[in-house]
Amino acid sequence: MASFDVDRVRADFPLLARRERGKPLAYLDSAASAQKPRAVIDAVSRYYAEQHANIHRGVYRLSEEATALFEQSRAEVARYLRAPDPRGVVFVRGATEAINLVADSWGRAHLRSGDEILLTAMEHHANIVPWQIAAERAGARVVPCPVTPRGEVDLAAFARLLGPRTRMAAFTHVSNALGTVNPVAEMTRLAKAAGAAVLVDACQSASHFDVDVAALGCDFLCFSGHKVCGPTGIGVLWGRPELLDAMPPYQGGGDMIQRVDFAGTTYRAAPERFEAGTPHIAGAVGLAAALRYVAALRPAAHAHEQRLLALATERLRSIPGLRIVGEAPDKVAVVSFLLDGAHPHDVGTLLDADAVAVRVGHHCCMPLMSLLGIPGTVRASFAFYNTEEEVLRLEASLRRVRAMTA
Ligand code: PLP
């Protein structure tokens, strides 16, 4: 296994030098948003300082250069996802916009009264609400697949719930609330065999390990740039180009048209069809820099995260009254937990006093929390730039919270 020098990696992230109340910040909230390496910050500022112009419509050199950068970024995203054709990569604001785009546009073309959309009970609200809106418009129905008490998709139930009415199966690769890695290749195979289209929400997987759309066999996949060390406001919808080309536009405006006439307008093919208006050019450039950065650290970075996960699981399990929520054997470095007698919000606030930053609450997964019969959790989520020392600081801080609240 390649060695991983976490101190050297941390030096790439200016924010990780931040101190809170005189202590070094332990940032354990990367599942919400990852910090940015200098390579990304520099790529974005270089773009604005030296390379910026509007794209696609300029005949002058600077605009052509900016266009080339934007399109190179698209090609890099395609390579990152092992997608054979960059035309399948649509730049969007993030996973939320990607799923809304598919639910709205694909939904208009394909969803009819009586159809079913199969989700899992562990989805982020971003992969529930757009489908509810689309279902309501079409007279279709959203069907949630149950999740086991260990926090895994009930695969037998998933297979059972797929049927002739299932038009779409949309599920997350990795649970943001629990860290569970779902068997998405198998779920995709089952759904495709039942004749459904498949969307994979790769928001929490693209940041931890390589994602291969060709191997998964899905029709759509999305992720947000900011969770993969990229800028905010940029994300990716990947779709099979032939599917995207057959979908109606999501938004109208400049750049997505072939010809505009008051008698009727015609649209470009994908991806431009879905990129109305001036896109987030700097975001795309920053995202490409982020993907280059994280790809170069793998697989050692992933192995490091898995060591942090194993250590955190072992240390937190040894704290009396602490219960880990979500104990699937295959997880990314996320530990969700509850502490007896202490509300997650209070735990989070007390950890903050020790400069340990975690997220608390329902993690935008209210249906999952209802299913598990809990109001929410405390979630520590680790990235490759976290250290074993930070895990031990989390443990020590939790022991202090425990002493205060037990
Ligand atoms: N899906 C999952 C699994 C997520 O974790 C998130 C964000 O937490 C989203 C979708 C939505 O991402 P964004 O808010 O960047 O659009």
C-alpha cells in the first residue's frame, strides 16, 4: 500500500491551520462540505486574474481560451467518472440541481399516471423532494425501499418493490447520514432488469473513492463539486448522451438553443441543451483542479480514511452510553452516533467548545431518522486530511461531554 503523508497533505489546505478558541480546529464535517486545497484556490483565482471571459460566443482569443478551459474541465470530469463521452457531462449548481433537472425533464418525458419511482429510505431530501414534485405532476407514486436497523438498504425488499410500474430507481451510492456504501452496481442491475431507468446520487462517494459510470451501468449520476474539495455552486449531472438528447430542456435561455424564432425555437443537443445562460466557468475550472488533486492521492487517501474510520469506531464504541447509528460492514469514514441523556445539538455545541466541528440533526434525511426512531444524530465525517490525533480529540471531548451529562 502506498504511504500517505497526512501532514504534507494538510499543508495544502490553508483553512486547516485555523484555530478556534486558541485550539487547532478539528474539522470533522467534510460530508457537509470539504475544505479546499491551494491547487483549487489557485486555479480559481488564476482563472479570474488571467483567463476570464464569457465562453462559447466570443471570436477573440481570450474567450476562445476560456471556452477551451471550460470544455477541458468537462473532459476531465468525464475521465474522472470513466465516462466515454464528455457530452454526457452537464455542469449544474450541485447534486440538488442535477436531480431536479432529471426529475423535471426526464420526468416530463417518461412519467405517467400510475408509474412508480423507487427510492430508498436513506435518501437525502435532494433525492426525495424533486421526485415527489415530479410524481405529483404526473400522477405517479414515490415508493421508499426500507433500510435495515444496521443502516443497509434491504436488497430483498428492493428487488421485490421493483415491478412493471417502476419507471425510475434513484438511490444514493453512500449514505450521507450513516456512511453506508450501497451495492449500487447490483441495485442498478436489478432495476435495469425490471425495465427502470437508474439515477445514482454519488454526492458522498465521489469524494471518497473512484466512481465508474460504465461499470455501474446507471443512466444518470450526479455529485456536488464542493464535497470533492471543489468550489461551491458547481456540480455535475452525468447522463447517457442519447437519453439527455431525448429530454426536453429544463431551463431556457442563451446558449442552449439552435435557433430562436417567435414561431418556435429549436434546442441544441446535450450538454448545452441543459446549460442555459452563462455557466459557472470558474467553478468548472476549480472542480477540474479538485478532481486532479484528489485523484492523484488515491488509493492511499482512501486507505488512510478507512484507518480513521476503524479507529473512530473502536474509540467511540468504548465510551459508555454512546451508540453508533449505522453499522454496515462497508462504510466511508462517517460515524453517526447518539450519547445517552444528551441531545445531539447539545453534544455538538459542547464539542465546538473544544474546537471539534461536527454536524448534528437529521442530516437532510428526515425519513431515515423516522424509520430508525431517532430525532437525529451527531455525525463526525472524516476526509483524507484528518488525523488520528483528531479522532482522539473527538473521543476525549466526548468523554468530557459524557461526564457532564451522564
Ligand atoms: N445527496 C447527498 C447524498 C448529499 O449528501 C447531499 C448534500 O449533503 C446532496 C445530495 C445535496 O447536495 P448539494 O446541497 O450540494 O446540492
